[in-house]
Amino acid sequence: MEVTSHFIGIKINNKVFGNLFTALQQYCKDNQIESTITLQDIHSLHVTLYYLPKEISSQELDIIKTSINTLNNLEKEFILTPTQIRYFKKDKKEFLAYIECFQNDKLKKFNLELADQYNKNQIPDNQYMYIPHISLFQINAYELFMKHKDHIGNIVRQSLKEMIGENLFQGFYLFEVNGTSHPEMQRVVTFP
């Protein structure tokens, strides 16, 4: 995999999303709008906490490993539950659908602590206001999507109701990203 960047994040229990992804794929197929949205790779579901550079030295890798182990030990009982679908907008048009979670304040706290520790403000993604989320799909054809937005939103909302009581949290990890693939791929880094 070509690595274009890294981040510290939370791995999500992707099995919980199986029915939702199947329902979205079926709706798009039935309505012949498969190219309107691009679903996130179900195996790459995550919550980004803090962005890191493409290149990480072995010394930095040791520090990251220690901080991730500390987070996993301190927060092993962390519960991450989804609430609702939301959209990021560009030029007042929705371009990315995401799932918001109940634990926004705690996730923002993690982001601030990691920002203090790593201070990678030169990375563009760390310069934006941090909004914790699980990316769901990218919108490729805005006008066509808008004709189906209510139906797609209803599919997501129904699936989120079925997820009530599910803990999505599977731990804190370092991820590597291939930003050149479509959809973008994220994979957990295995420490030596």
C-alpha cells in the first residue's frame, strides 16, 4: 500500500455496519445511482483523533506506540456509540456523509491532548476545527444525490436505530493512509 500519511485514531467494529452498507449498495443499485456516492471501505472505518506526517522516524514510532498503549490502558472501557448522520459541506453543498457519536466531548479532549503532545500544526488537516466523525460516504454527483438524499438518510437513520446499544470501539491505533486510492484506504499499523 502506498502510504501518503498517518493518524492516531479509533478502530471501529465494522461488523455493526454490514447491514447498513448492504442496504445503501442495494438502494443505489435498484435506483441505478451507483456512481452517485462512494462508500467508505467498510474495513477502514475509524474515528481520526490526530493527523501525523507521511514519514515517521523509528524514534517517533516508539513514542507513538507508548502513547497508544497508554490510551488503550486508561480508556479500555471507552464506549463509542453512533447518534446521527451529518454532512460536511463545501461551497454550501454536501460532499461527505458521516456518523456523529455521543462521545464528541471526550473525542475532542483526546484530540487536544494529542495536539499538545505531538504539535503537528503544519499538517493541513490539523489546522481545521476538529469534528469527530466516522466517514460514511463521499458524494460524487451532488444534484442526483439531492434527489435521493431523504431516502438514503432514512436508510442510515433506520440502521442507526438498530445499532442502539452497540459499542463501536475496538481500541486506539496508529493508522497509515493511502490517499490516492478511491475510496481512500486506512489500515492499522502493526508495531514491530
